[in-house]
Amino acid sequence: MRGQAKLLNAVQALLFSKDPRRKAYAVLVLVSMLLAVGWSQLGKANSDAIEGKVVGVADGDTITVLDAGLAQHKIRFAFIDAPEKNQAWGQRAKQALSDKVFGEQVKVVVVDRDKYGRVVGHVWLGETDINLSQLSDGMAWHYVQFAKKLQSGSEFDRYQLAQQQARDDKRGLWQDADPTPPWAFRRGKGRARQQEFDAMPTPIAPAEEDSPSQ
């Protein structure tokens, strides 16, 4: 309330006062309050991170982190897309990620939230970029269609280079001649389910019984 009153007084002095000293003071008050708001927002942005222990690994790009307050956070890795669990290399991608981070203390820089409400994050184990590590080991694809919206140019290039090197060295899923990206695999499953539904016989409604003659 005091802050609001101070702001109102400063605005009134700036608009209506004829005293140049009061106007100058009002300008100083307004500038200081704007700076305070700016620093507050900056601090909030810098604190937009989750730190805790990895207590679950769902697949090659999704983990669960338990923070110091014992809250669990489902984290979907930003910038990469790992094979689905029931896809070729899916279980190996999951195991590779588990070997790296399960039981470890990590820091997750929050990038976004997905349509399921999960945190989309950049996961760090000390100085190691785990998102990039999965890509370098051939356990994920660079998710270009989303990464180009969220990554800086230099980081995007670094991820592209890591994927190309993994491909050239035939690491992980690149050992296969023509691996299917997970987004194409998901689309294929969706089409298959629709085709299966379309092929189902249309139920025939039971014929109405004739009313008994009176």
C-alpha cells in the first residue's frame, strides 16, 4: 500500500506540480521503482530452475526429479526427441539416460511446458549438458522443429554438429541403415489406430419389434 501511495504521489507531482524540484524528485521515484520491478523480474527469470535428485527415468528424454521440498517434477528434455519405449532403440535410450542421471543431483533450466503440463527443460549434471550427451551418444534426434524456436543460434549449431558426428560414427541408433524418427513413429501409430478403427464393422442397430396386435 505504501508503495502504491508513493507511486501515485510521484505521478501527481509529475503531472500537476509547478515546482521543478518536486518534478525532479517524482522522476527519481518513478525511475527507482521501475528499476526495482526490473531487477525483481530478472531475479525471477534467473531462478526459473529446478534442482533435485533424479528418482525416475521414463524413457530416453523424460525423467522425474525430486526437489528439496520433496515435490516431484516430470521433466521432458528440451531440444531432443528420443525413440519411444516400444520403438527400436527405445529401451536402450532409456537405459543410457538412466546410467547417466538416475540417483544423481541435477539442475533443470526450465525452457517451456508441453501440452501435458510437463516441464520442458535443459538438464545439467554438473557442467555436463545431458540433453546434448544423449544426442552425441546416438540416443536421440535433434528436435529441430522445436529447437529452432527455443535455442540460440550457437547452441542450435552445436546440437546439429553433435548429431552429425554421431551419425557419421554410427553411434547408437545410427547403426541402423534408416532409423525412424520418433515423431514419424508416433504419426504412424496414430494412422494405424485410425485405420484399425475404420476397418471395424459398423454395428447394426437391432430391428424394432412389431407392437402386438390389439
